[in-house]
Amino acid sequence: MATSDAGTRKLRVCFFVPDFDYGGAQKQCILLLNELQRRDDLELTLVRFRPGAQDHLLRTSGLRTEYVDVRSNFDLRAIIAVVRLVSRSQADIIVSWVRVCDVYSFFVRSLRPRTKWIMTQRNSRHADSWLFRLRDRLGRRADAIAANSPGGVRWWTHRNARGTVYLVDNIAAPRQFAPPTRPASTVLFVGRLQSQKNVLTVARALALVARARPEATVWICGDGEFRSEMERIVADAGVAEQIVFLGFRTDATEWMSRAKVLVSLSDHEGMPNVLMEGVQAGCHIVASSIAEHVDLLGANYPFLVRNHHDVNESADVILSALGSTSVADDLAHARRRLARMEPGTVAAQYMDIFRDVTASVRIEA
């Protein structure tokens, strides 16, 4: 456990997130908070709007939690409430996690200029919406930006961010998977059922796989706006008995130990949490050849889908992975990559950012 020098005041850091609901970004915030609580040179406060589905993963022994009562994520009263909480905790830093909190944190920083603002970038790019456009305009004023992918760094460099943009790894938490008991023909998808994940192509490709391999079982873990359309695609293909929609699961990593193949055909990601966990579970991974997947799996990984909106090509690669037996060799690059993403290492990277953004304040103090 890290210790502070005698007589040195602990650094006070406030994390701001709407909730720990579905999503890898929220899970990464939990993993970081859990590791930072191991340090005794920090005072940690968590500000959020409501409980969430992944709360069971969060340790709280070294964490003060504050809730802000809001009507929705877009309740402007939250700005004043968060300013009061940040002032009460005398926070040196506010770390915003998820876009709506990024927007609010601009105003919190403006009303309490003593507190430095670190914004996190959890994706390589994002949708063109009014909220993201506003977030991009205000986010340029952050004192620092912590991005989890080179694409995220480029996003803010091109937008002339005022603060330093840092590349910080995701945490690859050590996992104890049960000994795999995966049948030869099991396929799994884990993720939000939304446009970014290219889920309609996923559904059509999995339907082709199920028709080609009648003995195959396919599981889809996740929920979202495209679920009903995906279920229609599966039903129309006549393979509804083979493809099971499980909804959001808090035990998705356990399903990875049962599946031979894990599929992700996303259009863009940050550092892909699901694939990180799939590597740890020893799944054969089929992934779109976007930069973030290639960074994790390696340019020579055999089951990258070059044209990941092509249903037939996607299905062919999934079928090829189902027939493969060389998973250990295939995932060697990814396992070396994960070795650099231990919780303590990533927490130390964030500590360096905290020290950088508060250096002038602490010298003046």
C-alpha cells in the first residue's frame, strides 16, 4: 500500500459518475476506485445520482459516497449540488466519468476554480449528437484528459484540448475462472445491443452460423434498443431455439468460461473490456479489425473480420473459430498486452496525472 510522507496532506479526489449501471466504462471506474482505496495518500469521494446494477463490485471501505437527488441525468440542479459536495470535501480534483458528468463538471470547475478537472475519454470516437457536441466544446477546457485508447488521445489532440491528454490503460483485473467446461459449438456475444456494437450484423451472422451448425448454441448477453429487432432476425431465420437472449447479466464473465467463441463486431471502442475478459477466459475471439481490437489482439490475429458489416464474411470467420484448436498461441499477443494492465500499474498512472494537475496548487500551498 502506498504511503504519504509525514506531514503531507492527503490528495483529495472526487469521482463523479451518474451510476454504475450497464457498461464497461462504469465497470472500469469501479475497478479503479477499488485499487485507489488501497492507498493511504488519497481521500476519495464518490458522487453519483443513483445506485446501479454493478454496485456489488464496488468496495466502499475507503470511500465516502454521496448521492445527488436528481429528476434525470439532465437536471441542472445537479451542478449546484455537486459544487456543494466538492466544496465540503475540499476536493483538489474532480474526475468526471461518462459524458453527462463531463458537461456538469465544466460548470463545477468554473464555480470552484481551486478544484482541478480531469475528464475521462472512454471511446475512440462517439456519435454526433447535441450532447456530445456540447461535451466536446466544454471538454476542451478540462485541466487534463485521461483517454483509454490512442484514438481517444487523437480525438482531443485534434480538438486542441487545453490540458494535457494522457493515454491510460484499462484495468485487467485478475480473474479466477472455473475450469472451462465449454462444448465445441458454443458462441457468445456480450455487450449493449446498440448501434456502436453493430448488433444487427451480429444477429444475422449468428443466424447463419446456427443454420450451418445445427448443434451450435448461441448466447447473447446484453440489452438495448435493438433487442427486439435482433430477436425478429433470429426468429425469421428459424433458429430461435439455438440462439438464446439472456438480457443484461452480472455474471457475463462466467458465461465466457462456457463459450468456445466470443464475438465482437463493434464499429469503434475504447479499450474493449469484453475482449479483455474473453482473453482471460481463454475464448476464441472473433472481432472486427478496428484499431482498438488490433491493438489488443495483434495485427496477425487469425479471427479478425476485415469487412465487419459483411454478414457472410462475419459468419465464415465465426465458423472458422469454432473449428480452431490453437487458442493459446493465437492469444499470446493479447496476454502480453494484458500483463501491462494490472490494477496497481494503472492506478499509478492515474496518480501521476493527479500529481501533474495539482503541482502548481500544491507548490503555492
